[in-house]
Amino acid sequence: MDTRTIHDVAAEMEAHERECAVYRDMTKMQLEKLEGRIKRLEMLIMASTISTASLILVIVMKTI
């Protein structure tokens, strides 16, 4: 049978909530870093697409 008191359970819950808060903050920071990296990749892809389309347009215009 479990011999923990209500105070023991409350203390465990508080400790658990502190750990969850730390974990939540760390996860939020990691997601923000990831979001920045994704935005940079999107910009790189857009620049690459525009460069490729421009090059194709120049080649087509020179052959005409």
C-alpha cells in the first residue's frame, strides 16, 4: 500500500511542474532557432529559383 501523504504528493507535483517549465523553455528556444534556419533556407531556395529562372530567360532571349 502507498504510504505517501498529500504533502509528499504535492511536493512531487511541484518538482514535476518545475521540470516541465524548464523543458518547455528549452523546447521553445530550440523551435525558435529552427524557425530561423528554416527562414534562411526558404530565402536561399527563392534566390536560387529566381537565379535559375533569370538564366533560362536570358538564354531563351539570346537564341531568339
